[in-house]
Amino acid sequence: MTAVVLGAGGQVGRALTRRFPQALALTRAGLDVGDPAAVAAHDWSGVDLVVNAAAWTAVDAAEDPANLAAVRAVNVDGVGALADAARRHGFLLVHFSTEYVFDGAHPGPIPEDAPVHPLSVYGRSKADGDALVTALDRHLLLRTTWVVGEGRNFVRTMAGLADRGVSPSVVADQVGRPTLAADLADAVAHLVDVGESGTFNATGGGEPASWADVAEVVFAARGRDPHDVRRVTTAEYTADTSGLAPRPLNSVLDLTKLAATGHRPRDWRTAVAEHLTTTG
């Protein structure tokens, strides 16, 4: 199989290049997905699989009207160009989505077929890009949450605060599951190997937790008292801050469909503990 990984410099992209070592790994410098003309002009001949990990993920910055064109270029227009290329050349397009396409009001774990209702500019851009991918007869769309890999992420931030003796305020009413980038790459490999097509939720496994719960796990792993994490509501956290994008309170995705394919993700607590051990 001839594979291409796009967005290879990001957290998910780096994990994918390790999981698919024979793939052509393209960073933004190699192919800017935010440039639809460049995507259309790229030589896709002979390619069987394209995994698109390129995206605008700066959720709050996306709310700035000055960034709207750039957000939609990579999250919508470039995705549309990839979908067109998939039609023309017959490769399987794998694309990543997010719980931000939902409003977080669903009672319990959110299934793949729940109606989208994004609260933010970022969420809307991802939902619009998703629609272009799912219009393909053959595709894989993986919705994931709270990604942790090589780069900036919540776990790394909390570990740094713990090491520096800081006691942060962390929201306790937004609930989801962290997802290790390596585990997400494993889910991609599994779904490709078994020949699946369609939309799948793919996150860490185990019991859901709040951001504050995750922070407490990190603090304990760093030898700090978990109670050094101050638990606050979203309303309290955002009271004196402007320009923040609204977040869904429920980010828990239903993993039943993924499990039915024979893939069960690791418990997020095990995965985070291993990540902290191996990354320092």
C-alpha cells in the first residue's frame, strides 16, 4: 500500500509517521492543505491511502474574524480538494474530526450519527469539512477528543505547572476522555487493515473524566498533591476572560461502533501514565 500522511509535523501526524513508517510524510512545507490549488495540483497517482492530520486546531484564535479565511482554508476548502482528489484517483481518504462539532448537550456518550450542532467557529469549520469527506463513497472519518502527543497539549501543560510548583484552576464540568496520538494512529491502522469505511469515534477508553480529573492524575504522577488542583466551573474559569470559544460540556464519544470492529482503546489513565513516564 502506498500511503501519504499530511500534517506530519503535528501531534497526530508524528504518531502516524511512526505507525506508517513507509508512508510519505508531508508537513505543511511539503504540501499546504490550506492551499486547495496545491492539493489539486499534487501528484496523487499510485497513492492508495491518504491520512490527513492537517488542521487549524487553535480553537480560541479561530474566533477572531481576521483568522476566518485561514481557518476555513485548511479545515474546509483544503479538505474539499482532498475529497475531489480521492474521487479522481481512487485512494482512501482518512480524516480526523472532533467533538466540537456537537454542542455537548447530548445525555451520555455521543454516537456517530448524532446531529451536529457546533458552538464555535472551529467546530463549524470541522463540521463543514466532515460533510465533504462523508460525501465520498469510501472514506474514514475518525472523531476524537483531547489529543495528547508530542507537542503542546493539556497533559504537558499540567506536568509543567506541577513541576514548577503552580496550583492551577481547572474546569471540572467539561467531561471527556484524553486520547493518546499513538492510540489514535493505532485505530487508523486497525480500521484500514479490516477494510472499514465510514465515521467512527476513536478516543481513549475507560471512564470519562473532567479536565480537573485529568490534571489531578498528572499532578499525582508528578508527586504533587492532587488537591493542589483547584476545581472550578466553566463559568468561573471564563468570567474574566474574553475571546474564548465556547466548549461543549459533554465531550464523551460512544466507542461501541469502534469496539464492534475488534478494536478497544486503552484506558486513558494507563495511556497518560505511560506518556508521562516516557516523555519526562
